[in-house]
Amino acid sequence: MKDRSHCHAALLADRGALRVAGPEAAKFLQGLITNDMDKARDGAAIHAGLLTPQGKILFDFFVVPAEGGFLLDAAKDKAAELTKRLGFYRLRADVAIKEEPALTVAVAWGGPPQVPVGAISFADPRLAELGSRLLLPAPASLAELGCETASEDDYHALRIKLGLPEGGRDFTFGDAFPHEALFDQLHGVDFRKGCFVGQEVVSRMEHRGTARKRVVPVEGDGRLPLPGTSIEADNFAIGTLGSVSGAHGLALIRLDRALEALAAGGQLRAGDVTLALRRPPWARFLATSQSA
């Protein structure tokens, strides 16, 4: 029997798939999304967003090449809305856009999974440590992947530990800029690709360095309270707690105010828990490693 300890795999029930197919599919998406469609080829996927004209994230998703076009791995509860929004932009483009309810999203990390017949596997383009994502045809079975079965909570604990935000959990769709959601740090936006919806605002933030809020890892001196809890510095609200796993979590914080408070000897708190900020090794923005 194969040793399955090299990898762990979990089904993500809150994710779904859309198909964008047709001879103009790549050109169509290239003019809309934050990343460069030229990178989505030869089985490689990209992580990207579709923004408002004001530069805020309406949807985030993975784009992977598939027969006749591309598949989008997106939040399941946003799939119908994303399909409708893409249809709004379709105009005369020769593309077809539809949901693919027969596909199930899974993740595998710690080692390469076996890829079942009919499935599509791609490396998570944000960070290698997150392993692979898979689109499995129904009925989906983790046993086919040759990995130890894990839960969604196990996957999110890994994601939190690595410091990677997820839309709808760590930032609110329609309210966060790509820099706040770390698109600029995790290969979710290409500043050289040319125009996309909201591009002018996002490029201005990049060149002027005006991103004051960021999703950052936090660690408490005890178990963290529920997501949505206000984070305060010297009794002033500076952010909101997002995903939580025990004493570890992610939070969208006014980083400048947090660092000012810590430099002055203050503390960050979420409810009754004292917080420390943790800087992921891949991050290119300033945080602090002060202990909780």
C-alpha cells in the first residue's frame, strides 16, 4: 500500500467552478482581470480578481487552462454573481460563460497528489507551500488522490499559518483594494499587462505606496475571539479580525497605526486577547515580530 503521509488533501465545499470558453476567451479575460492571461498556459494557473471601476475587489478566483478555454475556481456563493458580471462585459465577444456544478474543488499539500482521470490539477500560484488545487469531476473522492484525508479546517489552518488571505473571510468583497488583500505580494496583479477594470486606481496605489491597510498574520496570548472582532490599539479601532485557528489568525489592520502604537509601547488587542503581528517571510511590506 502506498505511504500517504507525504501529502494531505481536503475538499473545499465553499468553492465552485465556472467555464469561460470560446476563441476569444483569453482576450476577453485579459481586458477585465488583474493578472496577465499570458501566464495561464501549459497547465499553469493564475490568481486574479475582477474589480469595480474604483479598484475594489468584487471577486477573486484562479484561472486555469481547460479544453476550449479556461476554468475559474471561485467562491461558490459568488459563482452566479460572477457569471452574471462576466456576461455583462461580454458584449460581442465570442465567448460562452457558464457555471460547472459537476466539478468539485479540492486541495492537496505536503506532496504531489495522484491526479485522477478527468481531473485538472494546478500548483497554487500564490505560494508553493499551499501545494496543488484540483478540479474533480463528480462524484469526487479524495481516496483517488493517494493522500491522507484532511478537513477544510486543516487547510485553513495551513493558510492562516502561511499568512494568505481569502475573500469573504479576511476581506469583504466590494470593500477592499487588491493591495489590502495582498494581491501585490502574492502574484495576483500584473502592473505591466495594460488595462483592466480598476487598473488606474490600483496602479496609482502601487506607484504612490498609499496602501495603509493590509491583511497580516496575528498571534494571540490565548485563543483568539470570533472573526469580525474589532482590533484596538490604545482603545482606538484599527482593524478587524478575519480567519482564526486557535491562537493564530489573520486581520485587516491599519498597519501604520499598529506599528505606531507598538513603537510607543502600546498593545494591540482583540477582545481580551493581546496580539502580536507576524511578518510572513514572503512579505515585502513592514510588520513586526514583537511577542504577544
